[in-house]
Amino acid sequence: YQGEDRSDGGSRLPQQQAPAHRRQQQEEGEETNDEGWETVGEKKQHGRPQQCEAWNAYKRPPSEQEYSEDFGQIHHGLNVEPTREELNSLTEACSRLWELDMNRLVPGKDYRIECGEGKKVYQKDDMASENLFSWLGDDVLTKPTYSRFCALLDNYNPHQGYKEVVTQQDKHEEAAFIEEIARTAPIKYLHRYLVLKGVASQDYDDFKAMLTSLWFNLYGRCGNSSCSSAFEHVFVGEIKEQRQGETEVSGFHNWIQFYLEEAKGNVDYQGYIFPRRRGESPDSETQLLTVQFEWHGVLKSVSSSLIGVSPEFELALYTLCFFMGGEDNRVDIGPYTVNVKCYRMGNNKIGSVFPIAEN
């Protein structure tokens, strides 16, 4: 797994005149520091997290819920059948998945990130004066697959080792999420690929059950039973205790979870990790980012995430690499060459899976 480190610190600088954003706060009657000091390196300003009213409706039995139109009924001309080249090449298949991700967001149009300053993994200073996400379009989290994904994120205890309690409502949300993404192009392509490789059943309901089991079935970590799942680890994140009482963040490789937790004030973005090649620093257009952050005050010294991709794309990509690849899967995804790192728990469970930038 990716390494961890610790970070703290902060300083205060005198100022002669309040900056524009602070003057605006004063005019609007917000609380300010009357001593003329500007806080640097302490808590950043956080936006209000977006929550859709629809999320509560996902707790109903899946058969009572409404879903999007099936992809095949909307896009008659788009083919989701794998080619011979794609069946013989995992990187070709991953590139095709990227092309089929119609719900992927557009940087600058749907959201904006501020990467701040770069750092090396072992550096402890907070190099980001702002949040990673400066804004997200109001309609983004209302997209059906995004909205159902968000509804799953509060179903888990982030502290690794505590037995998870799965309610009937949680199961409804899981089933409804799988049903929603199963109507999209990336998941339909994944199904056809795994069928042709002899991994999945031709029956689509059986395939959906396989996805549910792979991602949501609970398993044990560190000697504790039923305390984790592939979905929780990869997309939500976990906080685990090390020896001598130290803690570290494990997993947490999803940009939507990052955005929501940052908006709540639970995540403190600390800066991006310098890329392997000099002169190729990330910017607001970057959709593969390696960062450092704190979650609930616990440091994640290095974490890679795809930014702006849809939940269905990410789940399809990681599932494909789990079944068809090994621990290291060097593939091309759009403009990026990545190593999709895949760790197994036994032979049939995802321990962790995440992208590492290769260029």
C-alpha cells in the first residue's frame, strides 16, 4: 500500500489591509479578526456539502425505485461489444472504457480544482492554501449514478477493525446503485468482455449479483471479521491503527468522496505529490492526480485518484483489472499512462485497487 507520513504546523502573518475576500466578509457582517492578522496554514474555508433529497428515496426496496433509461435505448449507434484487439489487450480495453464514459465531467465546465504547490511524499508542510475543489457544478451530484453513489458513502464506520452493521436500507442502496450503473455503457462493455473471457454469466442479473458480491460483501482485515469491503476501502476510505497507537488512512481513492469530505471540513488538502517527470506539474485540467491530505486529522501521505470520472467507469475499470490483470496493470486511460495497482484478499476479493501515474 502507499506510504504514510505525519503533518502539522501553521503560522500567522501581519497585514496592513484586509484582502478583497475578507473586506467582502466584513461588509456582509461575517466574523473577522479585529487584530489585523491573517491566519495562514490553519483551517481552510469549506463550502457547504451538496446533498440530494433523492438520496433518502434510495433506501426503499429497489423494485419500488425509478431508474434511468437503459443506455441501449438512448444510444442506438454506440457499440459496447469488445473488439478482438481489446480482448487480447487489457490496455486497449481500458482505453475503450474511457471512451465509453459518457458521464465523465469536463474540467473547467463541471468543476474546478486548485492544485496548489507540489511536495515530496516525506515533506510535512501543508503546501495548499486553498481547498482542492474550488467549485462543483450544482447538477453534478444529481446525475443518477453519481447521486446513488453518494448515498452509499455514509454506510460505513471509517475506523478499520470495527464490525460493520449492514441494514436492510443499506442493502437497498447497494442494489439500486448496481441497477443504475448496469444501465450504462462502461458496465455493459465490462459484462460483454467478461462473458467473452468466460468469467461472467451471460445472464445480466447473475452478472449484477456478481458485482454486488465483489464490491459490497464484507470481509475481515487485521484479524477482525466483517469490518471491511472492497467498496468501503477503495471508494470511502478507512482509518487503521498502527503499532504504538499511531493511525493512518488506508484506501480512499475516489474524487467524489474527497469533494464531499472536503466540503464538510473532514478533509484538509495538503498539496500534490511531484510527478516522476520534472516539468509536468498538474493543473486545473488534470484528471489523474497524486495528492497528500488529512482525513479526520489523520494523514494520507500519498494517494492517487482519477478526477471527474463517473462512478460506473471507475468500478468497471477496477473490476476489469481485478479479473483480467495482475498486481501491476500498466494501461492507457485517455491521455494517461497508469499502473492500476490491484491487491487481492485471497483469490476472489479486492483488497485494494488504485491508479498510479506512470507519466
